[in-house]
Amino acid sequence: MKPEQALAAARAAAAQRDDALAPGMSIQPTKRVSIEQLMEWANIEPDPDLMRSTRKLGAPITWVKRQLVHVMRQYLRELQSQQTRFNLNVLIRLAELEDRVVRLEERAAARPEAPAGPPPAGESPHGERA
Amino acid sequence: MSVLNVHQILSGAGPYDAVTTQALAFRDLFKRWGWGGRDVAAEIDPRIGDRIAPLRTLWAGATRPDDVLLVHYSAYAPKLRAVLELPQRKLLISHNITPARWFWDHDPQAAVVCALGRKQLPEFAAAVDVAAGVSLYNARELGSETVIPILFDPAGLGAPQAQDPQAGPPTILFVGRLAPHKRQDAIIRAFELYRRRHAPGARLVLVGAPINWAYDAAMRELADELSPGHVTIESGLTREQLAARWRSAHAFVCLSEHEGFCIPLLEAFHFGVPVIARAIGGVPEVAGDAALLLAAQDDESVAAELLELAVADGELRAALRERGAARVAAYAPEPTARTLRGALESLAW
């Protein structure tokens, strides 16, 4: 068979088959990170054991780096606290917004279907009060 | 013939990174041409040694106004912005950044970096003297028609075997990062259909480092669920081990939904392995007439039937092997080196 004929032949052969795999057998999005997990991450606490060198004969370099971390601990704690403050504030804002969306969705679901027509006086088509 | 100082600037450099490998191959060429310059990167993996210097050394005073800067753009790197302010003439080569949409569900951090990188790229393209892509597909994303392909040297891969792999259960291969846009999940499904219909003993080998452990675990779970015992997922292979995988493969299947160039296509052609691929991005351009290309509407069932044809039809295999050799010749290092040299010399004062 010539390469130009292969796709048509494959399509014809596939059309004869009725052995499709069960739906749903594909990669699902990996687990979404929960808000609780985000809170845990927001409070950053780097593990000093992760400070290491990947160079050849890196053991002495690792030792020096860890000493530096120790010497600079006051400054690093300041950095950590600033970053953590930012992380937590963003997270709180996110949690509030999520909560608000849920409440709005619940309220919208509970509201009886509005008849079609122009919005009431004083309300914009987007539901905002003028 | 002009003698240039070309400084290469990379977003990041690492020992196994394709863009770093490309930059180092370019540097070898520059040395052969008697050109000078140095290679710097915004982020450097220490394992790369002193072959790539930190970006800041570019400002150390050793550059002259008539030097040329070659920017390899492959990832978001805010530090590179300062390079645009330098007075030297600049050539940008885009190695393509995958759109973020494939990553949000599996690796949000990668998605953010991809989104920022793609947002920043037009700014870079507008600020350089020549913007090029490694494929026409990449170049056109920048509004350019200049192509400087990947410098592909098949000699480094080892010799292909003279004949088809030995008879026995077929081995289907895919080489590429274990990532959502590469759609290894679709490959597993297509393979399983092929195995059930035509070759119960067939094996699928997926070679490539995963984007993260969770995605790796999910892919292995899918393989175990659909085709237990028939799928191997591996990464971190040596060059020799990778060559061995190519030599034992009966077909290469690529169902990626985004590819800027797809170097494994050329590797498959070099080893004489028939290729089945989805016709997206830079794939049709690189594959030419040497691959069996699936259209967007073709599902995994069609891919499975193409696999059967590619494995079992001797005439088809021979034709694809011959055409593949022509594609390798089209991407031979010499013409690519000439194109690169021409682009750089056009920027000389």
C-alpha cells in the first residue's frame, strides 16, 4: 500500500469496528488543591534539609550553604513572615470570594424563574442597580 | 566572510534541556567558523558547569556594539527583558511555548509560566532585529517567515539498524515529555485498540520525563487499567538506551495536540521507524510526506488501524522508510548551519 492510501484504508477499517473503549477511561484532571491544603502551604516553612548542592562533590558546599542559612536566620525569618502575611491575606480574600459565589449561586437557584421581558425600572440588564 | 562575536542568551540552561543542547551545538559551529562570543542564561542548573555563564556577565563590559545577540526564547524569563535594551543587533529564535490551557488542570504553576511566556513573546519579537522560529509554524506565531530549524545531527544518535526489528510481538514507541498536550492517554487508548484487534502480545513504550509525579501516577494507573502488563513508561534514559528503544520499535505514534517542531519525528526517520502522527503545529512541516498523518476528526480507532498498517504492510513500511531518509536529509546539519550563518551575518554591521 502507498502511504497516501493508508489513511482512507484505516478509516474504512475503523468504521467496521464496534469495539470502542468504555468512555471515561482517560486522564482526569489531577486532584484540585483544597483550600485547607492552600492554607497549609500559605504558611511557608522551608525545610532546611532541602538546602543542598547538586554539584559533583557537593557535600562541603551543602555544609557551607546550611551554615549561611543559620547565620542569616533572622533575615530569612523576616522574609518568611512577609511572604506568609501576603499568602494568607490573598487566601482569605479567595475564600471569601468563593463563599460569596456559592451563596449567590444558591440564591439564584432558589429564586423562581423570572418571566422574560425588560428588566425592572432602575435595574440594568446585568442585574445591577442603577 | 565576516567574523562575528555572537552571544547566545537563554531563558534557562540545564544538562538535559533541548534548547541548551541546541545552543551548545551552535557554539561548536561558531568556534568552527572562527567566531567568538559567550553563552549566558537567566537561570542555570549548576550541573551545566561553566559552559553557560550567568546572564549578568553579559553586562561585564566584554561586549562590543557590533556584536550580535542570539536570544533563544523557550520559557518565561523576566530577567531577559533587560537584554532588549542593549544596543547590539539581535536575532530571536522561538523554540515555542506550549499554550497554558493543557496545564491548568495538572500543573497550574507550569500553566502560569506558559501563559506569561506566551504573553511576553510578542514583546520580544517586536524588539529584536530578526525574529525566527525553529519551524514555520513557530515563526508565524511571531508574524515572521524566517525559519532556523533545529540543528539535528543524526550521527549523535548512533546508526540505525539495516533491517526491520526482529519478528515477534510489535513494539510501539512514543518519545516525548509525559505532559497533557502530548496526549499519552490517547496513545494508550489507541494502542490498546490495536492490541486487542491485531496484536495481543504488542508492547507500548512511552519514553519521557513526567511534568510531575501526580501526572506520572495517573498515566501509569490508566495504562494498568486499560492495558495491564503491555505498557512501559520510562525516563532518564542514556543516549544508548534511547537508541536501543528506537532500534526495537516497529512504529512511532504521536497523538500530541501541540508540537512546535517535534524532534522525535526526525529521530524516527533516522532509525527507519514508520511514523503515525496527528497533523498539528509544526508536525506536517517536519514530517512532510514521510508520515501517516491523522486529521483532527480521526479518533484513536483510526490511529489503531494505521498502526496495524504501519506494522504489517511491508510495502508501506519500505515507502515510509525511504521518505523518512529524505526528511532527515532535508534537515541535515549543513543546510541548517548555512541558514543560521546567513541570518547572523545579515545582522553584522
